[in-house]
Amino acid sequence: MQKSYTALILPQGANEAGKSMLSSLNVIYDKDILFSKYYHVLDNESVLVIVDTNNPENLGIASKLLNVIRTIVIIDHHRPRSLSFSSNYEVYPLIIPTYTSCSELVYDLLSEIYSINSLEATALLAGIIYDTRRFLAITPRTFKIVSELLNRGGDYHRAISMITRDMDYSERMARLKAAQRMKIFTCRGYIVAISHVGAFEGSAARGMIELGADLAIVYSIRKNMFRVTLRSTGRFYRETGVSIGRDIIPYLIRILNASGGGHDNAGSLEGYRVEGNLEQVIERTVCKLLVEKKNS
């Protein structure tokens, strides 16, 4: 009987909060796939479980696994997009965007068939706290699951400590540079801020929201690639009905020939550099979308 192997792979690495959490849990992961380590145990019976994204283009180097693995399970809570897997694969998608965090979805999948221990409950708590931005985006189900995780031995204070860290020098500089370079305009009476940095796009966008923007857009250009990150306030989404994940990201994907995804108040996309001024393209596109949404 062949031995069973399980590997955790983060194709784009972990962010600082993720590294802190993984270190606290003593979890070992691979940023890069070493085929010399795994290739000999992969076959047609192997299963690839994709978590927290339904976009195969986000797999990065992990897409090499698709040369061997034919069964794919997708567990995600982002807005679904057209899955671009060929008919050669058996794909089992579980994509439910009504969940505010992927950890909640994972909990509901496991709770009836698996006895979650206290450490696992704590890890799921940390995922919920992080994904909901400390319960800024929640549903009644969120607190129900949090209560059940606490009853299963989850340690709320440890979960907080897992994902809490002080911003280092580089991140603080990125936020300050984003503020320094920020262009501000209004559309439909809402404040839209756009800026660019070399890294920490998400943190810079959150900083711009904290400064007072209703919608923050931060982009970076590295070599021949670009990345755009967006954040909005809850009020912006409630009053305009414009969702970053459902409306803005797909719109920009079509215009920029990019890939990405997101939620109602957060999202990102990336692609190859485009002709013309990227900032102007994004600004025109977002304003056009907001006006079209108002008139629809």
C-alpha cells in the first residue's frame, strides 16, 4: 500500500501576518515546489486542494502540479469566475461568496465529520479575525462559528497574537509614500484616492481608507508586471451597491487583460504591463463604472 503524503504549498509565499501565524503553529510549508521531493509520489490518484482562490492563474509555480494531478477541489469564498480548467481534469468547486472568511467555510465542512482540537480552533479563529478585518465584515453566521470555536477550546487572545504585529520600516515607508503620491478625486460624491508603491499595496490602500478615502486604489509595477489592489469602506458599498469583487475587478480585468478577484470591499488583480498610463486607465475605468452603476 502506497504511503500517503500531504504538502502545504504557498506559491506566492506568506505575508507577514501569515508568517507569524505559521511560525506560532510550527507549520512547515513550501514556497517553491521541489519536484525532486514530491514528483515521485504524484499520480492520477493525487488530489490538489485549492483554498482561498478560485483563479487557477493564482497558482503560480504550483500550476506545474496540473501536469500530474487530475483531480482538483476548490474551497473558496471569493466571487466565482469562469473556471479555466480543461476537460482533462475532474474539478469539484465549493465556492460560496456569502461566507466572510474561508476559515468559516472550512469549519462548516469539517465540524460534522472531524473533531477539531483546540489548536485547530485557534488557527481558524485567527483566519476569521484576519479575513473579516477584526469583525468589520461579518454575518450572523460568523459569530455563531466563532462561538463554536471558542467552545471547542479556541484561544481568542492567542489567535489575535498570531496575526498581530508592528509594521516594520519598509511597510511604514510604503504607506507614507502612498500618501505622498496620492491623487484624490471625487466621483458621484465619493472620495477616490489612487497611488503607487513598490510593495505593501494592501497595507497602503488600508492606510488611505483610514485617512478618509471611500475607495482606495494602489498599484505597483515590477519589471513587466503590474499589480492593483483596491479597498473600500462599508458605507461606499452599501450606498453605491458597487462591489470591488463583483463589479470593479471583473471590469478592470477586461480592460487590462489581467486576472484577479476579491470581495465586496477588497480585491486585487495583476497582469502584464499595458500601453499608456496605467493610473489614468484605472481612473477612467473606475469613474465610468460608478457612473454606469448609478444610471442602471
